[in-house]
Amino acid sequence: MTRFALTLALFAALAGPVSAECFADYKAKQDAPLRLHYGVAQVSDANCSPGNAESELAPRLAAGGWTLLNVLSTFGPEGLGERQASAGEYFLRF
């Protein structure tokens, strides 16, 4: 029994931590003409807070010609379904 428990512990240690998925919903704009959008983007687990997600999302959006206005919240995969319709074409685009 001890050998089984040690083997199980070894496999668990080798498997490593399970990667959690983190997403952020945000608002962004473009000027001339003014355009606004609401979107949902995946962010790294290390940036899974609204303040840290801003630093990750701002350059991505800027590369697409958008300016990040703010990150509304961060959440796990369980919040994707309720936000997909609202984000429309900006769902997981950036």
C-alpha cells in the first residue's frame, strides 16, 4: 500500500500544476471615426487580475489599431458562455 501511495504521489508531482485559463472582458476604442467595442480575450495566468490584464491587452489591441479603455473583470472559462454574444466578433479576437 505504501508503494502504491508513493507511486501515485510521484505521478502527481511529475504531472505538474494544472494550467488554469484566465480571460478578461474589456472596452476599447478607435478614433477618426470614433468606434467602440466590448471584447473578451484570453490572458496569461500570471496576469489574471484586471490591473495586470491591462498591461497584457493594451499592446495586443494597439497592434490592431485599438486603444484599451479599461478591463472590466477577469474570470475563468465558466464565464465565457454568458459573454460570447455581447462580445460578438471581438470574442477571443485579441
